[in-house]
Amino acid sequence: MPVIKRPLRAVPWVFLSLLLALHLPGAAKMQHNAKPTPQAVPAAPEDGLAEARLIEVYDLMVKGRTRDALGKADRLVQEYPNFQLAQLVYGDLLAARIRPVNTLGDIPAALAQAGGGALGELREESRKRVNAGKERPRAGTVPSQFLEISQKTKYAIAVDASRSRLYLFENRPTGLTLVADYYTSVGKAGVSKNIEGDQRTPVGVYYITSNLDPKTLTDFYGSGALPINYPNILDAKRGKTGRGIWLHGTPPNQFSRPPLASDGCLVMANPDLRHLIKTVEVGTTPVVIAPQLQWVDAHSTKRESQPFEDTLRAWTNAKIDGNLDRLLSFYAQDFNAYGKTRDQWADNLKTELSKMQGHTIELKDKSFLRWIDSADTMVVTFGEVVTGKRTGLTKRQYWNRQGGQWKIFFEGTI
């Protein structure tokens, strides 16, 4: 009798216990959360859908509805034939019709060994995807790095490497709002990049610098690439090397890559990357990459940023007063901008003060992003507008805490 006519057998408890350990409460909830709400940025039709459908298959398996799970898995792999994890689950469901299935990817040991670790990578990808649903950030919280984001900055990105997850925020009048999140791969050797070729993904505060046309790239990068400004000013100060860190897609034969897979880039499924490319803005979209994100109440960020904002206001007042000595007191002894030391930068400041000729200045569209590791660093962006003028220079400063005081160690224009 042909295999396809045999009755479906229940998936054994060993396999179910694995899924339950990872299980997200309710596939419907996952599908809802995987896509933005109606008020959020419009998503591409495929945006996050394949993952939501895979979680739905898991949900049906846990409920013992293996026939329904098989039907949905069948349709999923037909529509996404390069989704290896979905193919693995589909294979298990087919195998369950004729024999017990005891684990995810229940294949003979010889075949698993011949795969060279691919099976273990798929199991880890499965765990990461499902746990992301279980560990969703609480409503009304944001990553601790986002202290204040200018309303001119429409979107922001945060990456939690420990969860293989990229979070996309829309900056609404009410503040940052999480509108989508996606599975992403990081470097083969993990994170905290230090030197070129170490196969690690950098951690810190970055910005998207360009949008590379996929027509200019090989198929390896999939739907395109969004480079970020690694090494940033703090990285360069610490002597970190390397270049070419991108958010990019996957080759045509791969829907996604294992959690640890790249030479340092962030790699996303092509449908997810396409949505990101259509959404974010070059030059203004911040990208925070952290070993593990810490989520805080969005309303607490103003309180956290207030002491620094007081310091920035004091810097502004010193500039308005034309007091060069007082203004220089805000600059670190190891200040360096475009090769100029603190003393050499003093000439630039003197020129700026002379051009103001008694006019005041106003700082507009301020953004504060804080990065804390062995040091406490603030990445500050603002428009500096002289009274009587409609526009001015957009500046970026890097500050760190030295002996309990905030000091500028870099300043430049964008």
C-alpha cells in the first residue's frame, strides 16, 4: 500500500516535549505580532509570513493535529522551497506517518553526520525562532540605548545577537513603536568584532550609510545590502579594524542562514530584507547591535537622559557666550577629529565663535544614543541653527564619562 494512504500517526511525546519547551503560546498570536499593526509601516506581502506559518505548523503539532500540520507544511515548502527548516519539519511529518519521530530532524545518524553539522544548525535556528516569540519585549518598552530620537528620524533598528533577532521601530509622535521583528544571522564567531577577518559582528551604535542596488551585487547577497558605518568613531578610537559590514539577504537557494553564519554581516531572509530596504532611510536610521538588548520603559528614557542634556545645554551656553576657555573645558584631552587634536580644534572653535558675532544658537532635532560597555558613551546628533537663519549644520558628537563628567572626544558635521 502506498505510504501516502496510511493513516497519520501521532507525533510521540518526546518530540512534543521538545516543541513544548520552545513553544510560543498560540500561532495566531505569533502571526499577529510578526506583522505591523494597521497603524504601522505597511509590510510587503511576504514580510515575516514564512516564519509565522512555520510557527503555526509547530502549534498544530503540539495540539496533536498532525494532519492539519502536514497540509500547512506542504503548502509552506511549495511556496518557499528554499526554506530548509520548513523542509526539515515537513520531512518529520511525513516520516511520522510510518514510524515514530523522536526529535526535530529525526534522520539516521549516518545521514546527520554526513550533513556536516547542518542538522544541528537547523535545530538551533528553530530554537531561536520559537524562543523569539516566547521572549517578546513587553509593550511600552524600548532598548536602553534609545534615550531620545529626533522626530526627523523615522525608523530605528536594534539587534539582539543572543536571540538572533532584529527589531524594527517606527518613530511616531508618541515615541518609538515596535512594528516588526525578524530572524537574523550574525558572524560565525559571534559578536564583538575587533580585527579584520575575525568573523565577528560588531557591537555598538551605527548608522545605515547607503543602499546597494542588488544589480551591482552577486547572488550571494540576495535582495540587496544596507552597509553600516563600522568602524564608527568609538571603534576607531579603540583600534578596531575591518570594513564592509552590511545588512544583506541570502542566495536564491537559501531562505535563511544558521544563527552563526556570516563573516561579520547581519543576514536576513530576502522578503524581510526587502521590507527593511523599502522602510529605512540612508544616513538617519540608527542600528544598535548588542550582545543582548536590555529593554526599559519608554517613559524612563527622558529621565535617564536629563543629566546629559543638562551638560549639552551648558556646552551650548558656553558657545553662545563666546567663552572659548569654558567651551574647551567640555572637550576631552584625547579629543581627535579628522586628525586634529584638542589644541588644534580650539582654532576651529575660535573661528566658529567669531562668525557668530553675538548671535545665539539653537540645537534642533536632537538624538541621544547611549552605549555602555567598559565605558559610558553618548552618540549625539543635532542641527545647530544660528538665530535668524532657517537651517544650519547637522553635527554629530561622541561624548564619554571621564571622572564623573561628560567630555567630547569627537565632533564633526554630517
